[in-house]
Amino acid sequence: MRFLPVSLNALLVELADLDQTLALLASLQREPLPGVQELVPAARTILVQFRPSATSVAALVQAIAARDLSQQVRRDATLVEIPVHYDGEDLAEVAQILGITPEELVRRHTGSDYSVAFVGFAPGFAYLSGGHESLDVPRRATPRTRIPAGAVALAGRFSGVYPQASPGGWQILGTTPLAMWDIEREQPALLQPGFRVRFVDIATLSVAVRAQLERAADQKHLKPAAPAPARGQALEVRSPGLLTLLQDMGRPGLAGQGVSASGALDQGACRTANRLVGNPPDMACLETVNGGLRLMSHGDTVVAVTGADAPLTLTSAGGLRTSVPRYQPLALAHGDLLAIGEPVAGTRCYVAARGGYDVAPILGSLSTDTLAHVGPPALAAGDRLALRPVARGSIVGGAELPPDDLPGPDGEVVLDVIMGPRTDWFTPQAVQLLASQRWRVTPQSNRVGLRLAGEQPLTRSITQELPSEGTPTGAIQVPASGQPVLFLADHPLTGGYPVIACIAPHHLDRAGQIPVNAWVRFNPIRPFEAINRP
């Protein structure tokens, strides 16, 4: 085993091969270690996320290094056949890379069985090992910003199927009408670790079978249900702005299904908003980006707005318009309209309502994961959010001071980073450049991550393909283009581009408030070095 630093609350265990990885995973699941919150298995690694208050890196390394990896993991014999339209945009290019015809590529892809090694990247995304030995192709130099749901793709020696439309760097061979992820199924992920998988060319199936598959796929493309009509106290969305979502502290612990924690990008602001209105700090808030949200009160309510430095305007039912402050409780009478303007610093505001929002949780949380499409839908004009009864004994908080270090448009923000786990995949000049150069936040940024652009790209010293491995929130992943991506809360659980460094946990909230066009500088707080094992 090799142990690599990831963050102040995470480390990466590197192993010799997939069999060792699965053996260690089984051991850690059978006999969990104190303080470990999440295990994210991958091809040759396991990302171990832990609570620093409950354990230490040294204790984890000592305990993990002592585990027995000689036991063979039993695999499930279930076979799943996946029909594929082999019309992908990379089919001809991949065939050219391999020096064969597209027809031969399809024959090889359908000619062998695969095994589900692990589930990661996104809910229901299974990494499939096996297949024809020649099917070993590099990822794209620059990942696409959108790959369609059902895309069947290759990367390295793995095949996979994208459950939802998402960014990705795999080579697309075609698409399947089968749903890889369905929250209404007893087991939402169609493919489970150990299952056998066989791809079938849909062109070889009968017309009747193909029509049946397409009808089944159409029935799964229904829109998620909107919030139920509210009775009693409620907030009505008159305008949702650019994007308004429900977000709480997320849904940790579901990595085995490929589900990331997600949650509020500025968790401190979300907790403070709840505290101001007398709610438990982990309740859901409305997270809105770049202003434009307008809420009308039905009945008398109490709200608080935190996060970005945005002007707040309260218009009474009688038409009286006044400015109101952030970071303090606001009493709204029936018919009052609260409007959030465009921020002058920061980018995301959080709106808590006394009692909390009466919305059914999904997988134990109200957070909306925009990459995985897990959670309540984005709010739309006309939605009414019912409020829960106020808990007995809850007390409205007093006003608090807003933060004075929010990043502004065209401004510069410094983020502390921990070097690793793949710092040694980059040249010494690139490691120095990461910290010495400013990086611009591009308009392609969102809750998944901040896409950054620097005058000089980061150059790798190791150019071979990296087997997919776990990536925490705050990971700075560098694709072949050399322009890094800073992963935020809705990032994929696993990725195949090397992570040069990770944002320190105490600066994750700050990263979630960086607006487009702002400049970022990275401040390494310790140099990279592998962790010594006992």
C-alpha cells in the first residue's frame, strides 16, 4: 500500500490492482474504523474521508496497513444486458486510434462480458472491467461540458454508461435507452458491484424489441414532481432568479451508490441563516445565485438572508418599499414581497424560514445535486413552499455581522490548499506555477466546479492515463489541457484526471462564493509528500 495526502480530513490509499482494492474495501466495510465517514473505492485506490476530531492520519494509516488483502472477494453472478445504439460521436475516432473499423470496434465491445468493479463518478455510474483486451483508449484531452444521459463510453480499460447528462471526458461509442439510475426502484442503481454486464448492438434486435425498449425509456423521462400546494404559512416564488435550489448539509454516506454528499456551497452561511430564525442549523435553506429571487409571504413569517452581499428590498402589501438588512431576522406580514438584488460581492445567498420548508426529503436530504439530478427540482415561478410548524422552545437569534471578505467580481481571492494526492504527476515548474499564477473563473463554472483559466497551463511530468480515483469537494483536477477545475459540492465522486491539490476545508465556503470573472490564487499550506506507513 501507498498512502497519499488529500486534505486535512482525507487520505488516499493506493494499491497494486483492482483485486487488492476490493479486498481492502470489503475489510473496511466489515470492520469499520472509528472516525471514518466515507469510503470511495476506485480502480486502484480508496479515498478515505474522516473526522479529524475522532481520529488521525497516523492512526488510520497504521490500522489500514495491517489489514489482510489475501481474501478473494465473492462476486455476484447476476447478468444485465445493455442494448446500445452504436452511433456515438467518438466511434470513428476510437476505431482510428485502435487501427480498426467502426464495425470491428462494435464487434469487440459486444463480444465479451464485463464485471461491475465499483460505482462512482455519479449515481448509478458503474465502472465495468473486462472486455476485449485491445479496448484501452485515452480520455479526451478536454472533457466535454455535457455528455447525454445513456451515453456508452470508454476510458482506459473501463467501459461505462452515463446515467444522467453530465460533464465527462470518456470516449462516446453510443447510447442506451436503459435507465441506469431510477430513484423509484428499490435499488436505484441498475448495476451493482459484482454484476456481470453484456453490451448488445441494438441494430441486431428485432423491430418489436427495439420499440419496446424505446417505450420503456420514454416513460422514465417524466419531470420530477413540483412541491405540493401549500396551506397555511408559506413562501410563494414570484421569480426564482437565475437558479434557486433547496440545500442543507447534504447526504453523506452514499458513495457506494455513486451518490455524492452535495449540500450548500457556503455551509456556514446556511447554518447562520437557520440560527437567525431559530431553526436547527442543519435545516434546508434556499440557495440562490446572482440575485433575482423574489418571495411573497402567505401568512406572517420570519426569514433571514445570509451569504453574498446583495441588496434586499421589502415591498409591503400596500406598496411601501424599503431596504432591509442581511444577517438578521426579518418579520414578513401577509402579502409582503422580499426581493434579492444582484450581489456586489459573493455570488450565493441563503434564505432560511422559521420552522423550515415542508418538503419531502430524497435519500435523507433536501439538497439538490445538479450533476446527479438527485433532490427536489429547482424552484419555478408560482411554486409555494409550505412552512413547518415552529418547534416549541425555539428562539429567534439576534443580528450578526456579515462577512467582510467575500470575493467580488474582477477581485482576487486566496484559497489555502493541501498539495496532493497527485502533485508528483506534474513538473516542478507546474507545481510552482499553481501558486504563483492567477487563475480566472470562467463562465462555464457552476455548482459542479469552477473552471479556471491561467495564462500558462499546468504541465504534467507523467502523461500516462490515471485510473479513476475518488475526488473530494475542493479537489483541483487538471485535465490534459492543463487548465484546472476546482470541484465544488456537486462534483463527481471519482475522476480520471490527476488532482494536484485540494482546497483546505476551512476555505470551502469561500470557494463556493467566488463569482465568474474573479481571480483565484492558491496558497499551499504544506508541501507534498507521501505519508509514511508504520
